[in-house]
Amino acid sequence: MLQREVTHLDEFESHLRDERQLSPHTLSNYRRDLESVLRFCNEQGIARWSELHPQQVRGFAAQIHRQGLGGRSIQRKLSALRSFCRYLIRQGILSSNPAQDIRAPKTPRKLPHSLDIDRIQGLLDSRADDWLSQRDLAMMELMYSSGLRLAELVGLDLQDVDLPQREARVLGKGRKIRVVPVGRKAREVLQAWLEIRAIHCAEGESALFINRTGTRLSPRNVQQRFRRWALKQGFDSRLHPHALRHSFATHLLESSGDLRAVQELLGHANLSTTQVYTHLDFQRLAQVYDKAHPRARKSKKSE
């Protein structure tokens, strides 16, 4: 593509950062997705964005699907392209949106992975060997106590957590702020962590959770540390940080049955997003039913 067409991507990124105030992580995703469209255009000999038509957008979606990309990932790329094209329309570069009616192939929705209560307790009751391990346990307690996303966790500043009031102020998706409760055990561990943090923190650092150098912890760093904990605990799979958020939602819904409250605590804009946890709960109930109901149990003769 011509350099001017590439520059439109830079201008769109500036628009997302300065006007819509999207997070660096979201900006990175937008850029990566749109650069994949840009590569496709170069392969197809499309020199200008105005030459991109719906048929070619379908071709792009079909190509990345053949390459093994799942429906959700394809939909995310198409969504990024639709947003970019809307921006180009406002700039007078396009007259219509070529990605407007293009949809990704549907894929079965994966149920979120959560840990059972015994495994959660075993993990959170682990002994810390050093100050970094104490930090990790504080992070895990807070994620499970308050249902935080990974980005929300690492984005917390000292002023966002009010232990006497038993709450935390969280900046969620779309830069929406919500206040979440912080449980008793999480408050105890966080109080201990704050004392340790004061020793290792770099001067002027506001982040609640810091790395070895005393500065804000990155999401990648958290993922690596949680992977270590999974190995240490003998888990049969990786411990993804979101597993603690999913466990929070699943256990709370199982005990309360209040879907609206769980939606509010998770910061979901739509109830349909939260309803995936009802499928998890139903699976557990179905297993109980299969074992207990006299007309559902397998007879010993049939085994």
C-alpha cells in the first residue's frame, strides 16, 4: 500500500488513544488486527483503502479462517476493521463501510475454566518463600475475592484500595469505573503486602503491585508467575489469571443464584456475558442429577 494509506492507521491509533482513551493493551490489539488486514491488501494488490470492497473483506475472513483462526478471533479483527472504516468515512476517505455486514463463522462458545473450592483454598493457603511469593498470594487473593480482570489488577494504584472501607476502585473495560468489595482474607493478606511493598517500592511509584525493580508489574509478568504456581501446586494445566475471576463468578453464583449481582461485580455490560456461568452451574447440577436421580442412574447390570 501507499505510505499515505499506512499513515491512516497511525492517525486512527492516535484517535483511539487521545480521543477514546483506550488502554495500551487495546491499542496494541487494534494495531495488530489492522496490520493483518494491511498485509492481506498488499498480497491482493489493493493500493488504497477506498479499493477495499465487501467481497475482499469476505476473502480476508475466509483466508484467516483457513489458516486456523477461530471465530472469535476473526470477529475481533472484523470489528477492528469496521471501526477503522467508520473513522475513514468520517474523514471523507470512504463513502461506505466494506466490513459492515461481514460476520465471522460461528464457533462453539467455550466455557470459562474455573477451579473447585478445595483447589482454590489449597492454592491461597500456600506458604510464601520470599517477598515476591507474598505479592503473588496477595494478587491471587484479591482476584478471587473481587473477581478482577488481569488488566484491572495490574492497573490498581495504592489509592484505589480502601481496606478500612473493605472496597477497591477498579478501572474496567471501556474505562468504566466500578467499586468492588474486598473480602476479609484478602484484606489481611493485602495489609501484610503493603508493609512489604514499602520496603521494595521505587520512589514515586503508585502501583499497588510491583516487580523486582520496584515498578509496576506487567500482565505478562503475572502470567509467568502464575504458571510457576501451577507447577508448584501440581496442577494438570496452566493457571491462567482469569481462572481466579471465573472461579469467583462460579462460586458466587452457585451459592447466591443472583445473576444480576454477579454481573455487577464482574463489570459486564450485558447480562448475556454473565449467563455463561449459569452453564457451568447447570453442568454441576446435571452431574448431581445423573448420580442421584433413580431414573437417571446407570444400573450395575448396564455398567
